[in-house]
Amino acid sequence: MRSSPVSRWFSNVGRRYGYEFCGFVVAVVAFVLVIPFFFLGVGTTIIWIGLPILVFATLLARGFAFTERAMMRGMLRVDAPTPQRREPRAGAGWFSRMLTPLRDPQSWLNMAWVFVDFFLKVVTFIISTVWFAASLVTIAGPVTEIVLRLVLPEDDYSGLGELLGFRGQAALVFDLVSEFLVGLVFLLTLSPVLRGLTGLHRAISHGMLCSRWDAQQELERTRASRSAGRVAESEGLRRLERDLHDGPQQRLIRSSMDLARAERLLGNDPERAAALIGEIRSQTNATLAELRQLSRGIAPPLLVDRGLEAALAEIAGNSTIPTSVDCPPGRLPLHVETGIYYVASEALANANKHSRAASITITVTLDRRNARVRIVDDGIGGAQNLAGHGLQGLAERVASLEGALRIDSPAGEGTTVEAVIPCES
């Protein structure tokens, strides 16, 4: 059941003002506890005792930063991840392990946040409290005005209306209406003001307490991409070596042996030698075709010369299953085009071997940051991304480009292979 706009307004105002109030309390306590220990530690570092004090100050700041992230997630309902801590070096002694927080950049960001957040929260809490109190004048102002009129003698009370020259009931009406309108202005602007104040806190706190997590994740993605690239390259080379050994190499060895036989037969049985030479020619043509097929997965000349649209049209034309291609014109970065081509050709080869499909579609779409390719068949489904199989190598190839591969293949419902590759990877 969806809540009404009024209940959502009260919920949002309550959460944001609650964040301002709790944040103000946390900021004051953090400043009172952390900053004195910080300066005490700095001042006594020269006699070494300051180092443990500084460590204690950083641990206090870490605890208050953890509290701030929890409030951001709970009250502001925003993502506030905690950066990974720096771990002690392997084999480090107790003293070095104790000083590990001082070598963590996030510790100093937490300390700076305690200092900045205190002054910011003092200002914004005062503004939010004054605005919240002023919005209550919408109801409290007129009620208070009526009570004072009833309690105080008429000669002892003079409101704004009487100061402006109104008398009697006109002065009372003027005071009631003016107080209501002033309170209404504050009430109507309370939500956007609180949204602006909490948005300012969110931006500063996220920048100082959470931004290193984004950098760490980017670094992890880069490492994973490089690792996947090395694995994919190694697997690709091993598979190419195996394919060359099992295919063209065996054919060439057989052709060499057949040529030797033909040389021996030339003098005694020319007709048999001619037939053997014909078989050798067929073997040579088959070897060339197989080498051409293998080279498509390495560096397809058509892709380099004419682009992705022409290259996909070629592999679609070679498919034994009717295949349609929808690819926008124009060029992409070569590594992106190669990745899409590799995904499409591998998925198309798997579909031709195993899917029993009646049709296949290859669709390439682009947005501002990513290129997306979808290969859909209407076959028997059941494809699995198992270690050592072609789809696993495909996933590693896409991961090496900082992309993602998705395979959806329910039994009896066809297979969808989708890859998303960043154009700036």
C-alpha cells in the first residue's frame, strides 16, 4: 500500500531533521574527544608516547566515521560504503602493527572529517532548528496570540497590528494572519531547506569517508581485468596451439607423407600418383580453410579494414543457421570491436554446434559509455558456463576488457548471450 504525499513529507522531514540532530550530537562528541587527543599526540610525538595517543585518536575517529556512515544509510537512505582498512605487513612486529592505522590514508581523512564536520554541523543544525521552530508558528503563533489576548489585560498587551496602527478586532486579525503566513512560508520551505542541508553533509561526508572505497573498487576491477586478460590470453594461446596441432599440422604431415608416396609412384604408376596429388590438393585446400577459420579469432582482416558491421555480416553469412545482424554503422575503438566480434563469433559457433535452433539474431547497441551485443537463438537451451569450456573463455575475454558477460539459457527456451563492454576500457 502506497503512502500518501503528506505521510511521505512528514517521513522525509523527520528523517532529515533527525539526521541533523543526531549528527550534531555525534559531531560535538567526536570533536571533544578526538581533537584533544590528536593535538596531545602531535605535541608528544617527539618523546614517542605521542604515537600511541595518535593511534588512539585515529581509532576514535574511525568509530565516529563508522557511526556517520550508518546514519547516512539509515536516515538519508544513501549508499555509504566503508573503505577497506590497511592491513599490517606480513611478519611485522607488534610496534609496527600498532602504527598501521597511522599509515592508512583513510585514518587521516577521518580525522579531517571530524574537524570539518563539527563546524559544518553546528551551522546547519542551528539553521535547521530555527527553520523547524519557525514552521511551527503556523499553528503555535495564532494559538499563542489568542491565549495572550485572553490572559493579559488589554492595556498590557500590544501586538504587531497595534504597532502598525490597527485597533481592536482588526489588530487581532492582522496578528493572526501575519503569524500564520510567516509560519506557512517556513513550513513550505522546510523540506527543501533540510534537503539542501543534508545534501551538503552527504556530499562532504561521502567525499571524505567513502570516496576511497570507489577508488579501491576501481583498482580491484583493474586488477581483475588484467588477471582475466592474462588468463584469457593464455587459454587462447593453448587452444590455438591445440587446434593447430589437431588440425592443420596433422593435415600437413599427411600431405608431406602423401607427396613422398607420389614421388615414388611417378615412375611406376603415374595414374595412381596423379590421383594422390589430387588428394594432396584437397588436403591443402582444407588446411587453408581451417587456418583461415582459426585466424578469424586472432585478427580478422575484414574487421580491421571495414569495421564491425561488415565483420558480423560475414560470420552471419557463414552460419549454417539463418542469422540476422542489427549493428549500427560507424567505428568503435578497435579493442571494443574485437571483443564484440569475438563474443559474436564464439556464441554463433556454439549455437551452430549445439543449439538446434531455427534462427539466430545478433544485435549491437550503443549508449554513451558502453557497447552491448546480444546473441539470441531459439534452440534447445541448456548452455552452461563451465570451467574449461568455450563460454568460460568468453567470459574471461570480456572481463579482460572490463566488461560483463551474461548467459541466459533455460532448457527448451533458447539461449541468450549478452556482453557489455565499456567503450573507454
